[in-house]
Amino acid sequence: MDFYITYILVAVVLFSFVAVFALFAVYAERKVSAFIQDRLGPMEVGKYGSLQTIADILKMLQKEFIIPAAADKILFAAAPVIIFLSVYMGFATLPWGPDLVPTALNLGVFYVFAIVSIEAVGILMAGWGSNNKYSLLGALRSVAQVVSYEIPAGVAIISAVMISQTLDLQEITMKQGVLSAVSMKFLGFWDVSEIGGFFAWNIFQAPHLIIAYVIYFIASLAECNRAPFDIPEAESELVSGFHTEYSGMRFAFIFLGEYSMMFLTGMFGVVLFLGGWNTFLPNVGSLRLADWTTGPFWGVFWIVSKVFIIVGTQMWLRWTLPRLRVDQLMNLCWKVLTPLAFFCMLISGIWQLLVM
Amino acid sequence: MTVEQILFYVMSAIALLSALLVVSQKNFVRSIFLFFLTLFSMAGLFVFALADFVAITQLVIYVGGVLVLMIFAFLLSNRELLNNPDSSKQQSSFLHYLPGILVSMLFFGVLLFVFSDLHPESFQWIAQSELNTLKPQDNTIHYLGINIMTRYLLPFEVVSVLLLMALIGAAHIARKERDR
């Protein structure tokens, strides 16, 4: 029975991590936006407003559950849970360090990809259940966007998987650092199996994966419904999209889902393209930097800091770029990203056959 | 009972109950969302059959694709029409259900007959397969990939051509007609 306790413990730790992350990501988001718009942001609660989001969540916990009279009560109540759970379940296979992975599923990549697509159902549920035309329009827009952007994202992921030759996220990470059992080549010509560091990351093992990563990153922005792809909650048109009617804890859950989705897609991209928990420091002669900075704690440190950089970039983009129109968004997806992603997949195949 | 067995029965119960509710539910949109539950617990049952790839594919294709399309079709139709589907026919409800009940009972009878008449242990190929089974820790995706690319290559390619045809057809129908 011991391992059941471990499972539950792991799930609880992951949940608390995600919750704490979401709290401070909201704070960071507000500070980043304030910095970009030359404001101060939250300053009242705690030093530099650092406790602002904790005060916010305390307020939300105490609020009444308001269900609009015309809403479909069951769907309305279930939607935030499904939105959050679909994201939270994705964390089950993501590796945090050497031997530090909740489940080393041999279908990890496919699993995360599938679980994330369930969020669309939750969003539709929220939109329909609210019985509000803004919510419904927001949900329709959001789902159309998520479903379309899954295609370039999926093809970009496949091009990384073709280089790694496995769907197990832990093994994909292993093959990008000093712990690798197979030989790795920087740009396809320089054997870096002993050197490791950033030379062994997928995007440097096969340079066309840089393009694939950019495609994946853009698509992940769209899947998180974040600017410049935030037409589902376009404030000037739709109030706030599919979560217009939500308040209190349910609203908090939707937000928790959104921010953990940012972390999840960021982490998924880091594992596939940017070396996962591997250090960026290479071994230089007798200076075994890569060996020294590889281990369970270092693994968690590296992957969390990499994902923070990615999430920071997402925030930076949100507050710098204007929102895309629907037709521009679909044009970008189908006419630019999808062909480019297929091109990357083609190069991956050739690379795998001729170079590696 | 082990935890696996309990999980299996819980998931089968959810699948059966939600499937029953899907067909008996008056509210169309709710029944579609319940269908999501049925598919999800079916995916869980597939995992117990060591078909984890099928389980995840079920999630991608049915939940991420088919179900969302179905919901779209419903959302874009009239809400009033959905709430009371042909209320004029409500009087003759039993006669209405009769053919359905008949067909399902007959089908159930056939299934029952096959089950009682079948002796799995009498087949030689089932007896032989004892040595040739998958284990939970096997890498099923590996076998699947090899089989699809060797023994089942032709069906695989035929299916992909069929899907391509459907895609081209959909694009053609959706295209704007040129002004003459």
C-alpha cells in the first residue's frame, strides 16, 4: 500500500506547487505589466505589494457562489473543475529531474497532448452553461482557436520526437544531457556526449528545431488564450469571454487553470526542445560543470528556472503585442505555421536518416 | 478485491450509467457533455486492456475532435428548438420507443446466446496465446509502430488516403464560390 500513499503525496505536492505558482504568477504578471506600462502595479499589501494576490485569494474564498438564474446549473458548476483538472492531469508525466518523474509513461508526449485538448470541452461547458451571449461567443472563439493551433503544435512536437526517437518524456530529457546513453552531436557533426550542457539540447542537436520551437511557442500562446491570441476574452468586445459570469472560487479555479496551463505548455516545450532538467553548463576539460550541476535538486532548479523564463516571455509578449483579428489569427495558423511545421517535420526525417 | 478491480468496476459503472443517461436525457447539450464522461471512462477501460495507445487516441479524436464538433453543431442551432424537441409527439411516447426497445432486446439476446454458447478455452489459438501476451510494462507503442509500418501498411495507407479525401472534400465545400 505504500506506493499509493506516495502517489497521493506526489499529487498533493504538484497541486500545491501549481497553486502557489499561479498565485505568484498573477502577481508577477501585474508587476510586469506595470513595468511595461511605466506604472507601479500593486504596492499596498506587503513589501512592494508582494502579498497582494494572497489577499485577493482570501477575498475570493469568502465570496458567494453566484449562479445566474438562466444558467444550466450543473454545467456551470462543473466547467471550472474540468478546465483545471485537464491541465492538472497533464503534470502526471512531466519529468522534474533524474529519477524524479510522477509516472514515466512510454506515451508521455501523446498523453500530455491529449489531456490538454480536454480543456476545450471545459471551456465550451462554461460558455454554454453561463447562458450569456458573450460567454458563448468567447467559448466558440476559444475552442476554434485551440483546435486549429493544435495542428501546428502537434506537428512541431512530432518533429522533436522524430529526433529523440521516443515518446517517453523522461527519456527525451535523458537524451539531451550528460546522462545520455546514446551519443549526441551538436549540429550533427560534433560529438558532445561527454560535454553535455546546452550543446546537447534538442534545438542545438538539430538546428531546424529552433523553428519548430518557435512554432510550438506561438501555438502554446494560442492554446493558453493569451495575448496576442486573446480574442476569446477580448475585453473591449466580449467583457471577459467565457468566464464573464464566474465569481469567487470558481473564477479562481479558471484562473488557476489558465496559469497552470502556461506552466504546463512552457514545461512541455522545455522538455521537448530545451533540454528539460539538464543544465546549460557544459563540461570544459577538467572543469566538470555539467556533472556537478546534474542531480535531483539541480534538475528541479534548472527546469523551474527555464520554465520561469518561458512564462516571463509569455507575459512580456502579452503586454507588448496588440491582439490579432480572427482572420489574421487563422491565416497565421493555417497558411504560415502549419506548412512551416510540416517542413520542419520533413527536415527532421532527413536529419534522422542522414545526419544522426 | 484489489485496487485495480475496484477501479475497473467503478469505471465500467460510470461508462454504463452515463451512456444510459446520454440516451434518456431530455436536454441535448447535457447529454453530449455526458457522452464526454462515457468516452473518458471507456478510455480508462482501454488502459486496463493494456491498450494505452488506443485510450489516448480515443481522448484526442473523440474528446478533442468529434465531441467538440458535435457541441459546435448544437451551439450554432436554435436554443428553443433544442429545449423541447418535437413536443407534439409526446403523447404516443410508448409506441415511439417500441422499435428501439425491440431492437436492443434482440441484440442483447444475440449477445447472450453467443456468450453462453462460446467456450473460449476450446479454441486452440486462445490456448496458444498464453505465451504471447503483452505485459503492463511492455512498450506497446513500439510494437504498434512496427506492425503498422510492416504488416498493416496497406490498410494504414488506405485509411490515410480516405482521410485526405475527406479533408479535400471539406475544403472544397467550405470554399467561397467565385463570382461569374
